[in-house]
Amino acid sequence: MLFSIVMPVLNEAEVLESHLAHLSSQCTWHEYELLIVDGGSSDETVAIAERYGRVLYSERGRAKQMNAGGAAATGDVLLFLHADTSLPDGALDVIEKALAPPKVVGGAFRLCFNCNLWPYRLVAFTTNVRSRVRTLFTGDQAYFIRTESFRAVGGYPDQPLMEDLEIILRLRKIGKVVLLPHYVTTSARRHEKVGLLRTVLFMWYLRTLYKFGVSPEQLQRMYLDIR
């Protein structure tokens, strides 16, 4: 099984080198391609990325960048990984096993933060409970999707927010999505910048508004105001 790891980036030079080096060491014994999709970085992101994988260019926007990577991918499975999220050891083996049943079209990992303070552990716990009960995941949880299934649903919707929620809803219409018992580790840096409680409550608020029909464009304007 050939994996296409797609990583959207924008000015990630601060964290990219260490994460790509670790990722490369984890994937040594697997067939994979690494597609790093830049959305217009002005720092050393591209120079770093070129040392580890194939660099693609796209309009800025996570959905646009991930779709560009998905369109260029040659693998059987797409793994969408944020630049500040680390996979557990053996992740590709675990994904391959999870996709053995033909009815499974994709899934994600459980979440933990690179911070052991109890508020972060609580947020991760509640996220994982929601993921297990409702099979709804966040982009930080490293989505893996069969390439044919990704293309069957048209990829990520071209919208500035909630694209990760929307693609899971679409995938659930054509097959089964699963939550793996293994954990990815994502950086707490964005929560630390804005404030953990403020960030979590605000994202719950945005998801509620989206559920009741508020447009992703309006939600993005609200999201940018808080950053």
C-alpha cells in the first residue's frame, strides 16, 4: 500500500525541520511520498520542505492546499498531516490494518497535546470522547482516506473553515470512518497564544453556528477577529 502524506504549510519554518526529520525516520520502512503544499510562505518553509519531499504550490487556504496535494498524489491512501502534528510510531502499519475491510474509507487518530497541563489533557479527552461517540474529527487528528474515496466525494469542500467536518460527513455517506486507538501529538502553540478556554469555547460556538447554516466565509471573518 503506497501512502501519500499531504502536508499544507504556511510560514512553518519554526517547527517544520524537526517534524519532517521525525516523520522521515518513522516512514523509513514504508512506501510513501511526501507532498508539502505551500500556500505562499515568506520564511524558510519551502527551503526546508525541499530537503524532505516534493513541494507543491497552491492558493492559500487549508482546503485548497490539501486538495492540491490530493490531486497530485499517486498513492493508494492519503494521509493529511498538519505541520505541527506528529504521528505515533507504526502509524502507517496501523492505518493499513484499519483499511483492510473494504467498507472502511477513512478515519483519524485520537488526539493529545504536547503539553501535560490538566486543562490541555481535559480538552484532548473531550475531543476524543466526541470523536468516538459521533465519529466526527478535527483536522489535527491526521485524517487518512482512501484516494479513490477522497476523489469520489470531490475532496475537501472549497471553503475557508469547517472543511474537515464536511469531508467526514461526505465520507460517511459512502462508507465507514474509524477512530484509531493510537494518538497523534499536536502542538499547543495556537491555544497558548489565544488562551485555551477562549479558543475551545469559540470553536464550539463556530461549529454550532455552522450547524445552523452560517456560511464558512462569515465564520472565517469571526475566526480571524479572535486570532
